[in-house]
Amino acid sequence: NTTTATLFFANQALPKHFCQTAAAAVATTMVLKIPFLKACEELTKNYAAPRGRSSFIPACNGATILDSSYNASTQPTLDMLELLSRLPARKKIVLFGDMRELGAVSQVEHQRVADKIANCCDMATLVGPLTQKYVLPILKQEKVPTKWFPNAYMAAEYLKTQLEADDL
């Protein structure tokens, strides 16, 4: 006897690795004798991603921001880019900043993200010296329209002039 459920989280787009977290949360409720469907219902009703993680935010000009900016590292960034590739949008634009504290693997990890951006985004806006050094050359080579900025404030001002209705 198998029971399945589809979980819908309002105003959030969660990458596939979140399924493991949700499954662990629901499995934990089994120990507490909470029925499966009730656990799923409570999870979707009460879960909210922390600020800066997988949340939709209305942007200027009718565009939408999928905010996953909080302290991103390589794998969550790749997961969000994969999710972005599956979402409908007129134009898919990434705003990507330096991933810090990666030490000796910084170049390789930034280049992995650059390769994914090149395969799923229509446009890129980059922030920081590491993206300038490691990501920008790859995106230029792949002919992805890209702008680089030294700080997020300048990037935000630029994006205000680029966003249009139904962009993500």
C-alpha cells in the first residue's frame, strides 16, 4: 500500500535536493505517529525558506526575482541554476557574485558555475573579483551577454534598466 503526495510551497521554488529534506521531515513524523498526509499538509502550510533562499520576489517592470542569495556555495548554486532552467520565463537572467572561502578550489568551482550559467541563462550579471577572473572569460567565450560590476549596488542599478515583464 503506497501513498504519495505532491507538496506545493507558495512563493517558493525549491531545488530537487530539498526533496531529501522534506522526506526526512515527514519520515520523522512517522515516529510521532502523525499520519503521512497530515504531515505533508502541515509541512506545506508551515514551512518557509529562510530569507535569501528560494523565494520569489516581485521585481521592477513586471519581472520576478528568484532569490537564493544567502551565502551560496557551489552545489546549491548549481541546483538553483538547474531549477531556473526548468522554470518558464521570457528571459532568464542570473546575478552571480563571488563564492568566497573556497580556498584552492575557488577557480574550479567558479568555472563549474560558469559552465552551468552558459547552458541555462540568456544573460548574466556578475559581481566581484573572483567572477571577473574565473567566470567572465568563460561566459564571453560562450557568447552569453554578460556585464561585470565591482559591487552589488552597481549591478542592481544596471539590472533595473534591463528587466522586462516575465523575466526571471
